[in-house]
Amino acid sequence: MSAIALAARALLGVVFAVAGAAKLADLKGSRSALEAFGVPRRLASVGGVALPVFELAVAVGLLVPATAWWSALGAVALLLLFVAAIALSLARGREPDCHCFGQVHSAPAGPSTLLRNIGLLALAGVVVAAGRDEMLSPIAWAGELSAVEAVFGAIALALIVVAVAQAVFLLQLLRQNGRILSRLESLEAQPGPGLSNGALRAESSGNGGGGIQGLAVGVSAPEFELPSLDGGQVSLERLRSRGLPVLLVFSDPACGPCNTMLPDVGTWQRDHAERLTVALVSRGTNEQNAAKAGEHDLSDVLLQQDRETAIAYRLSGTPGAVLISVDGRIASPLVFGPEAIASLVENVTAVSSTPDATAPSGLQVGAEAPELEWEDLNRRTIALRELHGTRVTLIFWNPRCGFCQSIAPELKAWQESHRVDEHHAIVISSGTAAENRALDLQLPIVLEDRFSTGPIFGVNGTPSAVAIDANGRVAAPPAIGGPALLDLLSHSSPQ
């Protein structure tokens, strides 16, 4: 048992040493990985450093007989935490990048990652089960070997080192080639300052939604050609030929949240057919997807062989979605989960609608604004009539809206430069108080889940804005979409 425990200690020590050292060499990636698993940003900043330090401490402790048993206990606790986090993510249909071995090797935390951690947990359990008194010294054990055993042991160790070195070199080479190809694609894309042709424009080059996945807004969307359920081939170009923005919704028959969302996908395809093309990119067999398509009356269901299209769009979990403009560019940050995708559809259909045909009737330019009153997150009353004499901009917001997230940095920059005594901006938002406090905006935020103020001014989606002049009258038509909102703020503020 002592020799088995020693072998388990050696293997665990190597794994934890490589993992800890690789994470320390890429602390930014380590923090991002923790955020991807749902750790709050402030805790992730600390955990991104503490985790690799703890892994290295476990690796060193496993080699010393006096501390090996306690280090094995630490390994058990850490691996249990990893297993629970990965299992929870898989249950939610997500596969965030585990960043397990830093830049040496990083991949989506899928079933194979879960099995690997369970295997390492079993090894740590072997060491703990051996007991504190059975912890051999590697040096003393090697000294007891015969000359023949020592020679064969040295040869085996050398072969293992060579194999590991070759594997690391191969992984690094593949990652380097991937970065080069990605860079070439970005250079060829030559993104412009905005998008049009019926899709919501997006001037931000960030990914939004956490900034950890997805292609940058404005770059050319990767082309693809996938089989459909009827046996034909459907390309992105064919989807765009309808003259509408295209929403790619990535799904999987084995994903619970995906299956829950399928009825909504069918509804979007039917209700928004004149404004938006919704295509479902799925995995699995034709039979599996045909059954679900028939059950929920789905159209435009395309099948990947594995995850090749999802990888091209830098998506690692399901359900996820991204908007593509009519001219074939990425028009939204990547969003995950049924609620975020529903919010994206709501905002896209509101923004891309023909204003004269679908926008609710609202106050015309020059009309006097009603005497509105709200309560902000600090329970202070804000009355519109008390702001007469200064310019006022009402900003309609949703913290779960990908378009809102993409312009949040520009909005924060604006709030730092404008003069409050000459221009008030009020954020009228949905969601919870915690979600809105997390925006870290200094502007007053009021919660309005039923979206009752927007229709008064002819606004039916987010992000949007309405300008009211110093005399309390509507100063301009509603600004619909992030770029229009920022443009309204810049032109209506003296700063």
C-alpha cells in the first residue's frame, strides 16, 4: 500500500505542479476562468492568484512524508470543488474554459474534464486512505532498489519525461498556430466603425457579456454550410439572402436548458419572420433533431458534425446565440442562456422594426413631458418637474441586454465628463437592484419591470433614450440602439 500511495503522490504532485506553475504564468487567464465559472469579479482577482499558489503548495507537500497526508487532504478538497463546479456548469448546459493548465493546455470544461478530475480525486483518496504512517520518502524508497530495478526505473522515468515534453511542445505548437490563424482572420475582416443594413449597429469592439467568448462585434462572421433536416445544404450566405439579420441559436439535444427554450425558438421564427431569420444550429442525429423540430414546429434547423461551427464562433456552451447583420458581420456580443437569448431577440426585433409601422405612438418632438416620478435604488424620489431648467435624458436599460452591455464602457466615460448641473441622465432599468448596482454607474437608476415609461415616448426596447429640454419638452425623436443613444448624449450635452 505504501508503494501505491507513493506512486499516487508522485503523479498528483506532477499534475498540481504543472497546473499551478502554468496558472501563475497566466494570471489574467486564471482570473477569467474563475469568472466564467460564476465567481464574482473581486473574488476572482484574489482567487486567480490564490488557486495556483495553493496548487503548488499541495505539489510540494505531497513529496515530503511529514506533510504528504495533509497535502492529500488539501488535494481532495480542491478536486471536490473542481468536480462540483464543472458538474454544475454541465447541468446548466455550459462548458466554460477550465484553464486547468494555463497556456500549456486549456479547453472547455466538458465531460472529459469532469472524468479527469474524478480520476485525480480517486488518486488523492488512495493517499488519504493509506494513512499518515504509510508515507514513504521517495529518496529512501529509491535507495532500497536493486541495481537492475534502479536502471529500469531511470529509463522509465526518462521516457515519461520525454513523452510529457513532446506533448507539451505539440500543444504549444497547435495553440500558436491557432493564434496565428485567428490573427489572420481578424486582419482580413477589417472591421468598420459600425453596421447597418437592417441590423442593430454596434461600434464597440468588445465581446460584451463578460468578454470571455465570442467574436468581436464588427468582424466578418465565419461562413459555413451545414446539412438541414430535409437533406439539403444551407449556408450562411443563403440565410442572409432573405435580406434580414440572422440570429444563430446554438443548441444540443442533450442540453436541458436548450430543450426548455425550443418552444420559444419556434415562436420567434413564426412571429418575427418578417424582421429576423432565426436559425437553430444543433448537434446530434437527424432523427433526434427532427423529433424536436416536429414537436415545436421549428424551421431552419442545421446540424453540425460535432462543434465545428460553434468553435468558429468561439462558443463553448449551449444554449448560446449571436446576431449577424445583413452584410455578414457580427452584430451583437455572444449571449448565453434562455433569458439572455430572449432579451436579445426582444431588443433586435424592437430595434430593427420599421418605426412608422411598429413603434408605439408616443409624444412628438416639442410636446410637454408628463409629470413623471420615480424612486431610485437609494429610495430617493426623482420628480421630472423638479429638473426643469436643465437638460434631461431618460435612458432605457436592461442589465441582461447584450447591446446594453456593449455600450456600458462608453456610458461610464460619458458620465465622468458631463456636468450634472446642466444635464441630468436617469437610467430607467429592469432587473434586480443587485444587477443594476453591479453596473457601477454613478447615474441615478430607477427600476421599472413593466416598462411603463418607454411607450409614453414611443420607446419599446433597450438600449434607447429620450431627450427632454430645459423647458420640459421632448427635444428629439427617440434614440433607438446603443450608437444612437451615445450620439444623443454627446449632442445634447454641452460637455
